[in-house]
Amino acid sequence: MARHRGRYQPQKIEPYELSRSKIEGWLKCEGCFWLDRVRGVKFPSFPPFNINSLTDKLLKREFDEYRGKKPIPWITEQGWPNLIPYDHENLENWTDSLILVLLPINSIRFIRKLISYLVAV
């Protein structure tokens, strides 16, 4: 299935994909969202938080080792002996921001109309 990302192009029939951060951007400033998605105006970005990203990656890796099996030792030492990282068959889909959630066709039509309205305003 072809994908519709980047600048919004109303002539495309594919559902327009938005990340969680783009939806959050629309909630913060509709005009900024419109400039970004329709006109392609990119706003200055902040430098990445390398320490936060590395910490996140290391914690996820450690939790994945114990996920669904047993408690993590350093958490057990903190007084949480029964805390076991949750394991679910859809966990990878839930944590991947690039997965297109498959919705019923009526939902896709509604989302397309909503986005068409938002970018046309």
C-alpha cells in the first residue's frame, strides 16, 4: 500500500499519516501545524537529548531481558519484588511510532476528511 507522508497533498487518495508528535504539534499551534504539513515550512529544532535517549535505550533493553519472565533485580531491591515487566504480543507495534494502525474504512474516511479540513483552514 502506498504511503502518504510529509507534506499534505489533497490529490492523493492514500490515508495521510501523522505521528503522535505531529498531532501534539497541531494541538499546540494549528497555524504552525498548517505551515509545516501544507507549506513545508520547517521550524528550528532543538539538539537531541543524547543522555535521555541512551538511558531510554538501556532501560528498554534491560526490561526486554526480563519481560514476562521474572522481576528485575535492582527493582526488587527497591521493595517491588512482584513487579515483572509486562509482555504482550502487540508490544512491539505499540512502541513503534511508524506503525500505521489499521482502522475500519469508515474511520479512515473520517480521518481523511478531518485532516483535509484542518489543512484547508
